[in-house]
Amino acid sequence: MSEGTVMAQSLYFTFVLSCLICGSCGLVSSGNGTTTVRSVDYNATTTVTPTERRDSTTKPSTTQSNKSPNAPAVRLTSTTTSKVLTTTRPPKTTTTANYSFNTEDLNEGIDKKVEKIIWNKEPEDEPLEFECPPLGLESLRVKDTQLRASSYKRRGLGPHRGRLNIQSGIEDGDIYDGAWCAQYEDKKQWLEVDARRPTRFTGVILQGRSSIWSWDFILTYKVQFSNDTLVWQPAMNGTKEAVFEGNQDTETPVLALFNESATVARYIRINPQSWYENGTICLRSEVLGCTLPDPNNIYAWQQTEQGTKDKLDFRHHNYKEMRKLMKSVTEACPDITHIYSIGKSHMGLKMYVMEISDHPGKHELGEPEFRYVAGMHGNEALGRELLLNLMQYICQEYKLGNQRIVRLVKETRIHLLPSMNPDGYEMAFKKGSELAGWALGRYSYQGIDMNHNFADLNKVMWDAIEFDFQNNDKSKLINHYIPIPEYYTSEDAFVALETRAVINWMQNIPFVLSANLHGGELVVTYPFDRTEDWAPHDDTPTPDNSFFRWLATVYASTNQVMSNPDRRPCHNENFQRYNNIINGANWHTVQGSMNDFSYLHTNCFDVTVELSCDKFPHASELPIEWENNKESLLIYMEQVHRGLKGVIRDKDTEAGIADAIIKVDDIDHHIRSVADGDYWRLLNPGEYEVTVSAEGYNPSTRMCRVMYEHYPTICDFRLTKTPKQRLKEILAKGGKLPKDLQLRLRQLRLRKLRASTKAINSRRAAASRKARGS
């Protein structure tokens, strides 16, 4: 073959390829057997619309160094712009992705500068150790029937509302108000707590009224004790009746300890003596006390709460202690654990993750990735301790051969992030579980609420839907993998380092299922968390609403406290009306939540679990809380195996196809395959029509049935390349067109010739009719 002939064929193939890919030219066969390339003008103007945002940008880069603890929040920048909307998206999966982070060596010391800033060895930096634990007004271990008062204004301000950190309803006069408030303003008013058995009382913690309408708190008060409510003995300060200092504001808890170490009684009364001059007598409280031994089992009927038989480390762990515990777990179970860090907090504390798997450190084909995240709000400490307990428990039970745990470890890659906001936790920890109040430590060191700090992809999606509706074009509407808008990556974006680290984590590991552990309520919420029209609350379901409700129900129905029909509401919402689950937006709208971001930006389904009425329960309550949540934590993880899973492969080469789109009929939310072609689609039992498409391949559709068993249905796909993709690959290799492709090209030429001839004849006929009419 001559050089000229080779060049001519090469040019011909190039023209054919451009025609097949772009559709910008037509092939017309002439009578002499030659082919003429004719330019076709479709008069199409290219503009960038919201539905095209997925391919219009580059990955953002971090320009702000996080080495300094005083550095501002990370600024994300992007250099690419477009006409209408510019966004960034998760990086496309590739077959070289390893889905892992470098192992952390916990034998290394903490950075000296960070240690000096956070733990400066001042006495006030250590939490106060109580001689006796709280009775449980805040945690609701003290029942409403154990609280009495001399008087109260109305039901919503009754003695049952005099609990530390209880939160009021929004409206003035709400039945769920924020304190006990006496009906009369005199020194004879009191709030009484019945401990139900002889107790050595050691102190009282007082707080003002929670309200956006009133400013009420107690300045000074007295305390009395009794065994029969008839004869009362006052707390003494030497030979005088003790008067304790109360609050100077409505939120800061104030502790008073009794001088006598042996104040034993069954009942205790708090007797206000003075109060804020423009307010009235209102208070929230907690009582510290040790119940006396009961060798004769006189009070055995009161033992309603059981502890746990699991031998775990039940105490609160600050950053240093958390490192030690995680290190001990990985030393005890080195074959199934791997510790890594996803980044650093603003103050320089590492965000450690414990990975648990039979092959830690790598993604296995077909094995789903699961994550638990705790401590987004630093003062909601129960989730942190539950995850530390969970990693200990899995290690212990795996070594004992517990088949449920062995199966979970072998079939799932588990990631546990116990502290997303380590800076906030350290602030709350220094005050202690009872004195941190309702908000100290909730926010990051910079004052950012991370549950509102993720990109608001809901708005991007809804704006795109409205845009396409107005233009009557839904062909390009994207309902998944919605990229991050440019405003979030601009120089003015206020994005916490911790938030950015979690986003990067989400983008680098193909999570399938997750839960975000919070505290302060007893309910499980599911997306969407944001209302579409900015209403304070409104039911705003996702296309996967039925499965999200299943996930929420699985956790709530197995939680020993949530499922208790006799429990009372925590604060100002009775979630038992909804079976302890609720659509997040129907509770209260949250812009930029992690749950919504996870659903719209990745393949992962995420819910929020509010674990306890008490955000920071006392260490003495941790064994009970573990038992309340243990089964829920395990069974929720097992839901990652519900639905469909499979591998999408090239029919000819058997290679996995990354970034293939998996569509389930009647559910307007797609997912994508990952690097090796494996995918997981969470679904309730039923029969589904599933269509898989990928760039350069013909779509494939098949019926897949999800059964009721606790394992997924295998639904694999093998896709065939499109002719233009095959042509492209042949040209790239400098090869020769096979006969089937030559036949396909002739068919395309004939089809386009017929179409162009039909169009020309139509125009001629129309012109002829017009000429005759004139």
C-alpha cells in the first residue's frame, strides 16, 4: 500500500469518526461509488445550561494552608467558568483508584504546638470530677412523677419541665416550655425531686429558663432535705442555713456543692430566694447524688434499667484518650483494622477513622463500603463514645467467633469516624458533661455549624428542574452526582477545613450507606433536610423515600429507648406520633446538610440519628446507652446488603466499566459504577426494570428482583461497544475496519441519504404548492 493511499484512508477514517461522534456532517454516496462529505448546518447554538454543569468544570483546589491553628476556613477555588453555571464534581472513577488513605501511626506524638494551644495544663482545663453522678433529670431517668412543685403557672411550665438543658417550643405559651416557673413570686416556692430511695446528695446544678420571649433565672436559692416530705432539714453552712449562688444568665449551668458530705435523704427541694428583677421564678436543674447500698433488696422493684455485660471502656475520651483506645483496638485486631486520617481540624487535630474489614486498606470487588460519622457537633458526645465502643465490640466478638460479626467484617468494609469536630469536643469536654450547657462545643473553633456547611445541592437540582421545565426539555436533567457549584469553591466561600476533609473522603471512597450520629433528641431523620420553598418545615421526600423510611425504621424500632411506648418527649416535639422517624425537612429545614449532599453528590444514602435527649450524658450512663443502641448500630450496618449489586463489564474484554449509570425504572435517582465496574443499588424488596448505560456502549436493560432475605440480589451487566466507539478504538490503534463496521457505515450512509432526500422533496413539494396557490 502506497504512502498516499494510507494517508487517504486515514483522512477518510478521521472524517467518518467526526461524523459519528459530532453528527456535524452527512455522507452522500455518488453514482460513481465515491463518497462525498457534505457539511450539515443544524443551526444549533451551544450554551451551558444547569443540566450540563457536570462536565463544565475542574476539580477544586485548596489554596489555604491548614498548618496554622489560626488559619481561616479553607477557601476553595476553581479557575473554570461558564456562561450560566459553573460547578465542580467528584472525580471520575478510574480503574487505578485504590479507595484508601495512608495508615496513621498512633505511636507518633502529638504536635507540640497543637498540644500547647489545646492542653495548656491549666487546672480549669480539666473537667470537674463529681463525687456522685447526676440523678438523671436531663437524661429522663428521673420520671415526671418524681417531680413536684409548690405551684406552677401552667402545664407547659410545670415541674416536669424543670430539667437541665430542656428546650422550649417556639411559640409563647407552648405546652413544651423551657423551665419550671412558679405561679407566685415569693420565697416560699420550691421544686422537689424524689430520689425514690435513700440518697447521699452532694450538689445541685441550676440553669435559667429556655425561651426566646422571656429572660428568667434564679440569683440565689436554698436547699432542703427530707425523708417523708413532712419534716425538712436545710443545707447548712456551718451554723447558718446555706444560701447558694444561682445564675447570671439563662443558659450557663452553675454548680453548687454541699458542705456536708453525708446529707442523706430521699427528697430534695430547691427553694429560690431571689431572681432576676425583670423576670420571675423559673429554673432548670440537675441533682447530684449517690444512692445508698441496698443489701436487703428493699428497693429491687425500682431497678428498671439494666447495664451491659460487654467489657468495654465506658468513659468519655478526649483526643489523647481516643488515640490510645483506637491504638489498643488495632493492636488487639491487627488483621481486620486500619487507622487513617482524612485531614486536620482548624486547630490541627487529626480526624481519625477506624477501618474494619477482612482486608483492611483496600476495596474488594463487590464489597460495599459503610460509614458512621459522629461528633459533627462537638458537644453531642454520645455518638463519639458509641463508635469507640463499637470498634472495641467488633474486635472482641470477631476474635470470639461471633458469626454475625464475622460475617459483617468479611462482607463489609466499615469506616468509623468518631469525631468530625474534635476542636468543638475539646471545648465541651473541658467543661464536663453537666456544665457544658446546650451549645458550647456545638460549632467548630471558627463558629461554623458543620451541619449547614456542605454545598447546597438541593438548590442546584431544583433550579435545574425549573430551568428544564421552562424550556420543555428534560433530556439532559441530572438527578445524581450533582457537582459542587462555583459559589461554594470561590474565594468568598466560608468552608470549614473539617467539612472539606469529609467531602474529599466522600469523593475518594465509594460509600453505599451511612449514618450521622447526633444527640439532643430521640428520632431518626431522613432526606431531604431542606424544604424547596424555604418554609420552616414541610415534607420534602427524595425519589428513594420508601427506602429511606425503611432505613430510619430499622434503627428506631430496634433502639430500646425510641421503641419504648411509655417514654416521654425529650424537649418540645413528640416524635412517637411518627414512630420516631421523620423527614428532616418536615422537622425543620436545614440548608447544606451532610445527608442531602451525600445523596445528591455521591452514591451514598445517609440518615441522621438523634441518639439521646442528653447531648453529653454522664459517664455513668454510657453502659446503658450502649445497650440501648448496640442492636440498632449493628442491624443498620447490615442494611448495606439490601437491594441489588453487581459488576458491569465490557462484553468483549470482560473488563469492568467505571462510571456507568444505573437507572431503576420509576425511581428518578440514578447511581454510578465505581472503578472496577461494581455497583450497589439500595432497594426495598420487589421487581425492578434496571437499565445500565455508559459512554461508548449500547444501553442494556433487564429485570432484577430484590428478595426479602438479608443479602443482595446479584444483577450483572455486560455491555457492547457502539460502532463509533469501536471505530474510535480501531483508529487509535491504526487498525483496519472490520466487515461489520463497514456494513454499519453503509447503513448509516443510506439512512442519512434517505433522510436528506425526503427533506429535499418535502421542501420542493411545499414550494410547488405555494407557487400554485399564488
